[in-house]
Amino acid sequence: EIKIKTHKFILLTYDLIEKFPKFELYGVSSQLRRAAISIMLNFVEGFARFKPKVKLNFFEISYGSAKECKYLLFFAREKGWITIEEYDAAFKMVDDVSAALWKILFGLEKKIGK
């Protein structure tokens, strides 16, 4: 389920970035694109690892990328590049992903005794 939610968030993010000003191509647009895809890539890589502490590291990076997306979406909203409705939809999606990642992180930390 987390992979499906993350994938949908990435697709939405790519659509929203199309609305950003062209001068942001190598700035906020690039950073949001990389942060969004990083959520999935680090989650998948962590899932593929066998050692719990290594898994934890990748899942923490994934969680951090989700938090980064939250701020970048807020910034885009403040600049007027996306509407409040678009912001609300994207923020809810990434917030759901963040919550799922937090649950996984918490469970794994308990398991390894961290």
C-alpha cells in the first residue's frame, strides 16, 4: 500500500511541477522532483536489504525526503505556483506516506532495540 500511495504522489508531483516557472527548472522544480522520487527509491532499496540497521537507514532517508517534499510544496503554494486545492491534495498524499513510513520506522527500531 505504501508503494502505491508513494507512486501516486510522485505522479501528482511531476504534474504539479509542470506549472512551476521555467527559471526554477534547476532549483525548486528539480529539488521537489528528486525528493519525491527519493521517497520511493530509498524505500525500495531499504526493503531489499537484509540487515535491519541498513533497512532502517534507507527508510529514514525515505522519511526525510517525504518531509522535504512537504516544505517544498508549502513553498510552491506560498509563491503561488500551485493552488491551495493542489497543495492540499499533494500534502495529504505525502502526509499519508510519511505516516506509513513512520510506522515502519518505529516498528523496525523496536525490533532492533534502538
